[in-house]
Amino acid sequence: MKSSAHRLLLAGVVIMHLCTTTASAAEVCRFVGTTDYAGHITVTTTAAAMDGLTKIDVNTSFESTSMFWFGVHYLVEEVSTWRAGRLETVALNSRYLLGTHIVRQQWDYFQRGSEGLYAHRVQAKTLTDFSLRHPGFVRHWDPATFGQPWLQDYQSAPPERRIDLDLPGPLPPGLKSPFALAFYWVRWLPHSDHDVSVFLPGFKAERLVHLPITSATSAAAGSVWRAPLHYPSLSKSRSSIATAWVSPDGHLLRMAFELHTVFGSGSGVVEEKGCDGAPVVPVERGAMRSTQP
């Protein structure tokens, strides 16, 4: 199992890196938004296609100056690859800072195998510990490097095999990763109510959730998608919900969310500020195709 998982890791990282460097079609979109507690969100998404493989890179930054004295800063990048709509790999770089103090930094990688999604992780609590455990990855420790390419160095880190983070199979059809669903797949959902299975990479419990998505469509306004959010950490007495507005030509215009937990509530809105390149449109089989907007 161990050698098989490491071979899958190496093959997946190589494929993901090739898709980055030689993509035949690409689209880059930018979003900005605000949340409660003086929060500010920026998101950059890149969709690229090559030889039937699609790579979705979602780079997200959240900062709030009112939650704590020194402010909170979350940085999350999710990079996923898909073949004919099937999730093949997910790479997640997440960082959490209070002011300039590093609270947590993790680099996770998940590769589809015969028994589900196999997990690897790179992390350490201090730079000294990080240098000892992952000497081939030290240059990525500084939070200032967030957003720079890191997958090409992942195999040489070396990463740790994390069976406790695996998503055991059989994997549900149409499985999605959260950021790819929110900023890419929502643009191409079928115009009907349906359920979507979502994998939460890096979670140690409740790694698979099911979203009942409802739709409302009009020729003028495009599509509006609503999904109630259910998770143990969310309130059972007050509904949490996410809503997305998609234009008739397939652009994500706006996303709003409302979250309620036992510790408090929060809401936010993210809006598109422009896209460059032709949309990469998924097809059921074969290679992806790009269309001019």
C-alpha cells in the first residue's frame, strides 16, 4: 500500500505540473468580497486544460482586523485535476496567521487510487522542526511565498503518508472538492435540483458531505444556486446557506454565504471583478474545449 501510494503521488504531481506548464486553454478570474468583522476576501481562479485533463487552481486570502487584536489572516490554495469530470487529485496549501505569528501551515496532497483518495501531508510547528522533517521544502515555509508554485518540490520534501486523512472508497460519482465546486463547477451545473458529494481535504472527521443544491433559472438573470450547509460544527437551530449567481454565458457573478455556529454567526459576499481568457467548458468525455465568451 505504501509503495503504491508513493508511486501515485509522484505520477499525480508530475501530471499536475505538466498541465500547469503546457496548458492548451486557460482562463483567469478575479473576485473580491467582504465579510462581517471587517473581513476582506480576494480570490483568483485559474482553469486550464490539456489533453483531456483540467486543472482548477483557486487561490484565496481572507483577513480581518477586528476579530483579534493583531488581526487574522487565512491563506488557502486548492489545486485540483479532473479527467472527463472525474476528480483525480487535490492539493491544498492552507496557512493561518495571527498578525505575523504563524499558527498553522499545511501542504496536503490527495491522489485517486483503487481504494479511494490517498493522502500525504507536509507540516511542522516551527521552522527548525520543518527544516529537519522536510529539508527539501524549506523555501516554502515563509508565508510570503504563498501563491508561488510548490508542487514541483513536494515529492522531495519529503511528504508524510497520512492514512488518517484518506477518503476511503468507493468514491461517489460526481465527487467534488470545495473550492473547485464553489468557483468552477457551479458555473456548469445541470439546471435542476440535485445532490453533490463534496470531499473536505485535510479534515480528520466527517470528510465527506452531501449538498442538496436547488436552482432557479431565468433567461435574463441566468442561474441562482442555493445550498444549505450541514456540518457538526454548524448550528442545527439556525440554517447556514450558500448562494451563487451565474450569468447566462457561464460566468460566476456573485457568491454569498451565511454561517451559524455555536460560537457565533457570520456572513459575506464575493463578486467577480473580471476574467481573462476563454472559459474552459467541461464535457462529459474526451478533452476539454474552450469557448470565447
